[in-house]
Amino acid sequence: MIWWLVAFAHGDLDQKGDDFVPCVTSIHSFSSAFLFSIEVQVTIGFGGRMITEECISAIIILIIQNIVGLVINAIMLGCIFMKTAQANRRAETLIFSKYAVIAIRNGKLCFMIRIGDLRKSMIISATVRMQLVRRTTTHEGEVVPLDQIDIQMDNPVGTNGIFLVSPLIICHVIDKNSPLYELSADDLQHEDIEIIVVLEGVVETTGITTQARTSYLSEEILWGHRFVSTVSEEEGMYAVDYSKFGNTVKVPTPSCSAKKLDEDGGLARFKLQDSSSSGSVRRRHPSLRVKQLSACQ
């Protein structure tokens, strides 16, 4: 419409002599103006219609339409890309347990979470990263309100790569290199800490990187709990029950810190104390074993 108005205002639609120079050549009707607009918009340029130096307004309109055409193409490509990738929707199917737990695993005090994938399509090259965010003070007295400390995870492969074919328990061994080494069950109730977990991977169907995140505050970390198993074998096949995904059960766990546990002789000392208890006492006090194991004295 704008090109037709320019041609109409300049008199290009009227048949004039050979010396007349139009704003745009070969525009004689609304149809020809529409075709020229399409050629400008998508930069086709058949050559039958072209702009001249006669009208400054036409040159300005040409520049504006080129810019608008580039913006529209960019928006359309972005919308198509987002609809194809669906990275956010894919991330919603990567789930985390509502609570994290601290318990004994393989003879060591461990911090554990559970992650799972609800879709059948796999997440390729999935990696998990953990960070502890807490308020710290440097040796010089500088206060760092949000100090980010990396948490290493126990992976026999040697890397953070995981294979999400079923819900997995991500384990962090609380050793001397752990930021949780001096944290006890009582300290956990009063400490203002947050553990951030980031799961990244490549979507199998689109090849787009997706990311899912969650975090656990002090009150969302259960000391002396472990996760209930979600995998069972039925008729020679493994079945996953996601209704048990976040379920935990209490287990005997020392309530002291891992540092205190190492200083007092390790977990073997508590096992020795437990084995020396009499059977009659255990029958009269069925919870005595848990109390002895968590006393740390």
C-alpha cells in the first residue's frame, strides 16, 4: 500500500512521456506495487522493477522495509527454533528428590540426592554439578555473604557423566576435602546453607543442550535417612516405581560430623560398640542400637 501511495503521489501510475523518471520503474497498478514490495521484503529482485534516484521518500521506505524484513525473519527463525528445541519443556521432565539425605553408604558418611528422567528419550552426556552456598569470613576478616564452594561427587567412572536410564542416587562422600566435613546433625539445624544442584545434558532428539536446577536448604536435608529403592524386577524385566521417588527411611547414622567421626576412630568404633551390646538389652530397648550409633561419644 505504501509503495502504491508513493507511486500515486509522484504520478507514476499515469502514462507520461519518455522523459518522465518514476520513483520505481514498472509500477502501473496496485498489483505491480505489491510484487515490488515482495521483491524488496525477501530480496528476490527479478529486475523488472527497480527504484530510482528520483524520490528520496522511496529510498527511505526501501531502507525501512529491508530492516523490517530482517527483523521479521529473525523473529520467525527464533520462534521456529524454540518450538523445535523445547528445551524448557524437556528440562521439566528432569526431576529431583524433594529432600536430600545424609547417611552411611559403603562405610562412609555421604550426602545424597536422587535424580530421574520421566521421558523415554535419553539425555546424552548428562553431567551433575553441586555447589555449597554459605556465608564465610576470610582470614583477613572479609565477609563473603554468598561464597560458592564446589562439591565433588563420588563416581567410579572418574567423571560427572551419568546415564539416566533409571532414577539415580548422586552421592557425595563427606571427607576431609568436603565443605560439609565439620557439619554435624545439630549444626545442620542452625546453619544457613544452600546446596545447588545443576543437571545438564544434550537432548537426544534435537541435539540441544538443556539444563535443570534445584537447591536444598538446611531444613530440606534429612540426617539419618536414605532413599527407598524404586527399581524392582518383574518377569525378567526391570520396572521403575516413581511413586517412591522421594520416599526415605530412617537408618542408624552417627549424629556427629565426619571430622569428629574420624577423630574418634571412624565408623568401625561405633560398629564395635553396637556388637558388644547384650541381646537382652536390645530386646527390652529396641531403639538402643540407633541411640548408641548416633551418640558420637
